[in-house]
Amino acid sequence: MDQPDPAIIQAAAGGDSRAFEELVRAYQEPIWRYLCRYLGDPQLAEDVAQETFLRLHRKLRTYSYRSKFSTWLFTIARNAAVDSHRKAMRRERLLEVVPPAPPIGAPGASLEVEQALESLSDKLRESVLLVEVLGLTYREAAEVLGIPEGTAKSRVFAAREQLIAWMNADTSSVADTSSGADTPSVADTPSAANATLKRSSGS
């Protein structure tokens, strides 16, 4: 992922509104896509994205350049999403409401991929989204998630395996109702699963 010019970051931190707007324009789409997948609700993702950039505006002067700017910003976004989820959980417990309906997928994403992602645990889903959809390295994803790099690698591997198994099970059920031709499944490899995941993200 491309990084902004340090001069723009410094100008924005110094109060230059145009420089800050440039940072927002550069990252609003990838931040929204990440939050949309993470939260499962496009409208909520939009709200949390706004909160993310509000936090960025408050914290920009604390950016130390020890990590990539994009990694630092995605960490802010993840923390905002976690806070939003915690607030929702507290509200649900308070009101004693029933569990919400299954989340609506991001615009343009296929139903199959959305269902496959929903079959993953939260830890596996957020790891594979950061690496396969947003294109972060394992090290960058680990920094965002606050986990060792080896743990990030193992989670992405496990997520890939589960996605492949889910897709194979889905295609097998379709094949059982077809003519019975012995045609290899396109979801038999990690690269095929990853390509499907990326296409659904709009990247």
C-alpha cells in the first residue's frame, strides 16, 4: 500500500486542513472496505470510518514514523471498530434484545464469499482480510492486530484452509445436482480462494 509523503503528514499534524484532507482522500476507501468487512455492516462501517479519521486528527501529532503510516492508521481503525462493537454489546445487554440478524455484506461482494467469510472466527477473518484484501504484509497485519508475526501467518493460513474447505463443500453440493461430469473445482487451491476474495473486495 502506497505511503503518503512525510511532508504531507507533517503539514497535516501542524494544522494544514488541505494536507489532512489529502490524507483522508487517500485512505477513506481502504479504511471503509476494511471496516465494512470487519463489522459486517456498511452503514456502521461508514460511521466508524468517520470516527477513525476524527481520532486520526487528534492523534496525528503523536505519529512517530516507527511504523508505516498505513499500518498505524489501520490500528486506529481497528481500535475504533472494537470500541464500537463493545458499545453495541453493552447496549444489547442493557436492553436484553435478541441477537441481530446476519450482517449484510459489502456492496458488490458475492453472497458466496460473504458466507464463507462469516464462517470464519473473528480472529481468522480479520487476519485474512488485512493480508489478502488490503494487501498488508504479515508484519504489518501483526502490528495492526497486536500479535506476533508468526501468529498472523498461522491465522491467515488457517483462514485460507477453511475458506477452501467451505468453497469446495459448496461447489460439491452444486455438482451433485448437475450432470455429474468430473470437472476439477476452481476452489481447490489457496490462490483461487485468494483471487475470489480479492475480486469480491473490489480491488
